[in-house]
Amino acid sequence: MRPRGFTLIELLIALTIAGLVLLVTVPNFSGYLKDANNKKVRTGLIQDLRVARQLAVTEHRPVVVAFGTTSSTTDITTYSIHVDTNGDRAVQAGESFYRRDLPSGTKFTKVSLDPPDSLIFDISGVLWPSTTGGWVVVNGRSHNDTLYVSAAGIVFQP
């Protein structure tokens, strides 16, 4: 009767094949995770901008969506939503304020708005008079996703 089991050669061949499969799939999986994070950021921003617009209408107060913590317009990893009860664009006690931090490895590579770092929705849900909206670029592995905001306060992606 012949002994059962695998020979050393058979085990080495199986491990080599498994290693090659991992070598091919791991980079693709990490790219998939980055694309999934970018989609999450893009979808979250669209929802937050729509909520900010709706808050301005229902609260009868201006709502400010500010990108970053300074006036920088590149490589931004945070944004905030602020119901501005007195119209001074400064967060004060009693005013609703929500801060969003982007997941690790994601960022807004470029923000081009008027004013440069924020969107201000007035009580009718459109952007503040004399502001024109603009666009925000979410970085991507193979391409960038650009979101546009019109002067009417509409958020869209081409």
C-alpha cells in the first residue's frame, strides 16, 4: 500500500501558485479600497450639501459649509456645516455645528468656490447673493471626481 500525503515538490508548487495569486490580487484590492473610500467621500459630501441647503430653508437661517480649517484650497481633509443664526460666519454657542473628517488617504485635491473656501446657503436654499458656486475635486486612484454646485444651490456630478 502506497503512503498518503503530498510530496515536498507538490507543496512547493501549491505555495508558489498561491503566492502568485496574492501578488496579483493584493494591489488590485488596495486600489478597490481607495476607490470605495473616494465614493464614500463623494456621496457623503453630496448628501451633506443637500442637507445644508434644506437646513437653510427649514431653519430660516444661513448655513455655511466651510472646507478645511484655513483659507487653503488644495489637499483638504475636513469640512464643516454650520447653521449661522446671526449671519457673522463665526461659530458661536448655541449654533449648530457639524465637522466631517475625511477617511485616511482621501482628500479634496482642489476646491474652487466663490468665496474661495465655503458655500453659504441663504434662507431660500440658493447660494448667498453674488456668489457663484464652483466645484470640488475628490482625489481618485485612476481619475478625479468633480462635484459642481450651481448658484441655485444644486449639487451635481457630470
